[in-house]
Amino acid sequence: MRIKPLTQASNKKILILGAWLLVLLVAATLRLRDLAWVQIGYDELISLKLALDVLQGQWPAHAAYSGSVANHPPVYVYVMALGYLISKDFLWIVAYHALLDVASVTLTFYAGWRYFGARVGFVAALLYAVAPWPIEFARHTWLTPQPIFTSIMLLGMLSITRPNLGHKYGIVLLGWGFTGLIGSHLSGIYFLPVLLLALWMGRQQIRPFTLLSAFAPLIIIALAYLNFDRSQDFKNISALFTASGVADRPAQFDLDAFKFALANTGGWHLSDITGERFGEWVAQVPTWLAWIDIAQIGLVTLSLFICAWLAFRQRSAAILLVLLTWLVPVSLQLRHAIPLGPAYFIAHVPAAFLLVGIAINAVQCKVQSSKWQVASGRWQVAGGKGSNVFAICPCYLLLATCHLPLCTILAWHIFTWVRFNDFVQRYDTTLGGYGTPAYSAYQATRAARQATPADTWVVFVTQEPPSPYNLQTVLADVMLADVPHRIMHPADGLILRQSTLPYVLAPDAFGYANDLPTRWQMSPLAQSHHPLRNLPQASEKNTGYTFVNLPAYAPNSPPIAKFSNGIELLKADLTRQPKQVRVGLTLRVTQAPPPNTQFQWFNHLLLANTDRMIGQTDGSGIKTTIWRPGDVLRQSFDINLPADAPPPPYQLRLGSYLLNGPRLQVTLADGRTDDKIGVGEAK
């Protein structure tokens, strides 16, 4: 069988495929590198918590509150919920988010190649793939405008300008891309003028049914969101159009929008998220190389002017739309009332890199068509008489000279990102930065997941009371999304079971581990503290999560009393101290409590064999909502003694009652019933 020789067209396709695979590999490698060190905070976690709620049947009409305006539409939440259909592992979700940006790089390559040539697609996608800010944003799961939707919208726009390349599907991409932009962040509305211009340009090819298919998702989301905002007196929409989420802060004009939009195409301002570690970050980056960042911004700025000239000179609708996709939304944000930041302009990067690719391609084509042409590996004057040749200028030197600035920027971007990725592994950048890296929390929760028996729940201990607005509460729900878990305050007590019970301690609750062998007389089976490496010891308490595996506990003594809510009192200890009496109670849960119920405990310290009350305290102990059948609850608290307290012995009288309700019935060991029981003695 004869093998057909490769034609020039097939060679070109192989080169394009190779270039695409190279860009894809670079983009994925940089974005998926060391995912456990991605930085986390409340903003990064709350959107993931909402995505998990979607899987439980909660379909929000809005996403989390954002300081830029207010509540945003929920498209981003639904997109992240799709990732959770595959796995609930936190690192997978971060990888999924990063892969969405890799897809955006791919679409940028495709759009550049299909509508402007392979060189444009390759240059634009390669710059996008290695730019440090897009890489950083690709790994953060917070609520920001998403570049993937911009890339989809751009592809649809360009398709409209070229009917022979599939306008029928282009209008759908245009509509869905814009829906994703505005549906995930209200700032997507700044792209509306460009969208309307694209529709006007392609008006002759647009059919009613295709138009409806393109914008039906936008109509559905807009109606749901506006109905929600109506209940808020349209504060979100009004905040958007007044350029501020704060009514008493007047809007003003400045050039910050252009500054951040340009900075996002490189690594400038990465230092902003190093916080108080700024000095250490600057010290490890050669200052004499900082000019490359300025050169990157200069390259983008120059590309804007070149593309504006090309759009005018060539009457190119495609170049004009790409230019306006970057220029119009940035210009509309020149007036603002709250400080701007890089996150507001991350959706602009696909257009920016396409503009750079178009400009570089135009300049190179201009050089190649000028009177200086390459022939036989040397320079020679075109159209001249004879062989006017420069003997020491080979072709490869010309190519290297043309591409040296671009290669320098690419190398600098990779160097900057690798250094920054290494930096966050060695320095705590919480204060003034974007939050503590996920490494410590992920390692501790992973150890807990691996140690979790089939019939139990991981216990997450946080110093602050559990709340949906609490960072550690949301972190527990996200990090432990794939296993049952419950969240408690360290002062509430201790939960034990007949099987080993995994605990995860937040950094601010690390002292709880020290209480286990002293206050609770517990020796953990396993303990693993996960601080950030290479940090001073004083910093570890603010960054380290701890995994503790408590031993099985199965008391065989008969209960002292049984409460009507399914609680058995197993043991009560009173220990007198100089100014208080410490009380220790051991309780067992025999049945699940009713939902949304809270039981309280009253504890009266009496002079033994009398009704004289010396002191008292009421409390909930371990919250009723986290009780599980089979739990053994150990609760410890102090009752202060007054200065004139009579000498001991003392006795404890305790009971339980429904919050804002009656006392519970208590069945004593001899069968008698009451609403209280006297136990213990302190001498």
C-alpha cells in the first residue's frame, strides 16, 4: 500500500495541531500546579457552598453578596454545581475551575486561528496561557467575571462577521456567552453595547428562531433575578447604574479601570496579594528585571492603537468588535465609587490577547512584504540590481531579533508565576492578602475523611459559633462536602462514640487539642497538625489545622436517669476549686432529636441536703442540632461560688427544658419521675 505524501495543507494542519497542543499543555500545567496551595477565604468558599446547596435542590435566583455591587445572578453557582456532579473533593473543584480557564485559552486560540490566522491564535493563546494574573484568577473560586464566557461571546461575535463560517451557530454562542457573563457577575452588562453592535452588523443573517434560542437563557435568568431584586427594592440594579454599592459614596472619574485592565495581561500587581510579606516577595525578584512588566503593558497598549488603525484602514468588522470588546467595558468603568481591583477586569483578557496577536501578526506581515526580504538565508534588497547581499546576516538571526521581545515576556511571565506559587507555600499572606493557602485545611480534612467510620460524622471544631456567615463554618461544609460532618464550639463539650471519631480543629481552636489529655482525660489515637511549612512557630497557630482521631468510648454503667428527649445521664462529677465548682456530665443520646429543636440545661448548685441555692448556670452544652443516636456527650463547666458561700458539701440539681418551653420529664433509676434530679457531691 502506498502512503500518500504529506501535502503543504496537511503539514500546515499538523503544525497548527502541534501549536494548539503546546499551548494547551502549558496552560494546564501552570494552572493545575500545586493546587493544594491555592489561597482560600470566605469569598472563595461561599460560592462553592451555594453550588453544593444547588445539588440539594435549592435553586437560588442570586449568588453571594459582593462588595462591588451587591448580590449577583446565579449562573456561576450553577456552573460550579456541574463540577460537583463529578466529585465533591475540594481540589477537584479547584482543578475544574482552572480547566474552565484552560478551555478559555483554547477558544482564544481557535477564534484567532479561524478568523485572523494561525499565527494570531498561537500568539494570543500562548500569552494568555502564561500570564500570571489569569493563572491566579483561574485558581480562585470566588465570584468574579469569568473569561470563559468572554471567549464564547467573542467566538459568536466573530462568526456573525463572517457568514460563510457558520453564523447560525455564532448567534447562539454570542447569546449564551453574554448570558454567562452577566449571569455570573452584573458587570457583564458593560459588554451590552458591543453585543448590540454585533447583532446590528449581522442582522441580515439572523433568523427569529435562532435569536430566541440564543437569548432564551438570558430572559429566564433575568426574570428570576429581577423578581428577587424587586423584593430588595431593586437595590442591586440601582447600585450597578449608580456605579456604587454604597449610596453615600459619590462616583468619580479616574484611569484605574485602564490601569487594572492592562495589568491583568501580565504579572504586575501580584505583589498586592502578598500582604505584609511584600518585602520578602520583592527581595526574591530581581528589581532590574521589573522593566519587563512595563514592556508587557506597553505591548498591549501599542496593540490597541495598531488594531484601531487596522480596523479603520481595512474596514474590518472583526477587528473592530474585538477592540470594542476590550475598550467599551473598560471605558464604562472609568466612573466608579468604590475602589477598583484586578478582579473586576479579568473577563477582558481574551480580547486583550487577541488584540496583541492581531497586532504582532500585522507588523510581521508588513515586515515580510517590505523591500527587505529573506532569500537564501541572507538579507537582500528586493528589486535591486545584482546580488546586493549582507554576508553576515543569516535568516535565523532576523527571526530571533523579531521575536526576542515576545520570548522575553513569555519567559518572564513563567518565571514570575513559578516564583509566586513557591512564595505562597513559604509565607503566610493572610493579612492584607487573599487568605491562607488551602494546604493545611485540605490535609487535615483529608486525614479525617480517610479515618471516618461508616456510621459516624466528622466533627469540625471552630472557635466562633457556627454560622453561614462564618469563614470556618463554610470551610467545613466545603472541605468536608463528601462526608457527613457537624460543627461545634470548643466550649460546648466533647462528643464520643463506640467507634473512633475523627475531629478537625480550626487554627483558632487549636487549644482544644491541649485540653483533651488534661480537661477531658482523653489520649487521641492519632493527631496530625498541618501548618504551613517554613513559617515561624508563632505563625502556625493562625494557619495550622489539626486532625485528631479520638478513641472509641463505650460506657457500660447503667444510666442514673433518663430524660424524655432521649438523653441518658451516665455520670456527674463535682470538683471544688478555690472560687468555683467544676461540673462534669456524661450523657448518652439514644434517639434523634426533633428537627429545629434546642434543649437547654439548668444547673443549680445547692448546699447538700437542703434547697439553699449557692450558684447556678444555664446553657445548651453541645447544640441539640448536632446530636446523633449513639453519641456520648461530655460537658464540663464551672459554677462560680459567692464570697459568702457556706462550707461544703455541695450538690448539683439539674434538669432540661425546651427553649422557651416546659421542663422535660426525668425518670430516675428507681422508676420515680420528676422534672429535675440531684446528683454528685463536692466536699
